[in-house]
Amino acid sequence: IEEQTITGKVIDGEISGATVFLDLNLNNELDADEPNTKTNADGSFELTLTQTQSEHSNYLNQSASLIAYDGTDIRTNKLFEDYLMAMTEGKNEVNITPISTLITQMLKEDIEQSSEKLFQKTTEEIVIDINSKIDVIKKNISQLLGIGEELLTKDPITLAQQGDNSLL
């Protein structure tokens, strides 16, 4: 495994100047050894992981989440004083939105409440567990919102510009 790059956008309105990091140790805080970057003026980001970070067990088993905080909402020009999260789901392109935050928080609660101990499983078993939990969460959220599951990880602003306001 060599360097990996994760790209995407931070969107609650596009957030420029937000800090985005991959929470490798699962403590919800940016630590010195975790990859991080700032979003561009349009909310886009490119996060490069070193070889060591790319080989981290929590990146490989897809339990590490992306977290974005601070920055400025470019539509309102107001400071973004909250945070957003997303699971990578093994993808190299990830949008970090309020819906991805909901999915991530529900997943973390599910894992905390379950008696399963992730560290007792193989990487492959953890990936299967996390992906099946995410599938159930996405199904429930899409039913609740009355939209297709495929829309949940999309950029709501780009969709709206294309005439689909379902995520807004």
C-alpha cells in the first residue's frame, strides 16, 4: 500500500476553510499523526494519507471517520461552528454533509451499544460488519426522508442545481 488520497466536499452550504481530518484513533479529535487538510473556497478538499496512515488498521477496516470543523459557509458568509462527519466506506471520494454525519453518528452509537468488540475481529469481518450496519442505516434514513439511498451521499447543492431538491 502506498499513499492514498481522499477527495470530496464539505457541505452544509459549502464550507470553505474547514479543517478535515481522518480520525485514525477514533477519538473524534485531530491528533498530530492524523492526516488533515483545509477545504478550498468551494468546500472541496484533498486529503493525502502517508503510506503509514494508509496502512493503519482503522483506515483499512473502514472504522475511521472523516471529520470536518470550523470554516465559513460560503452562502451565508457565517462561521461554521459545528462539525460534520462521514465514513469513507472504502471510497476515495466522500462528501461530508449533515446526512453523512447522521449516518456516522448512528453507526458509532450502534457499535458502542453492541456487545461486539471490533478488535477481536479480522479486518475483513469489521469491514463487512460496518458496511452492513451502514446499509441498514441508509435504508432507514432514505425511508424516513422518502428519497433513494443513492442520493444520501451526493452533494445536495449540485443536485439542486440539476433540479433535484430532495436533499435540501
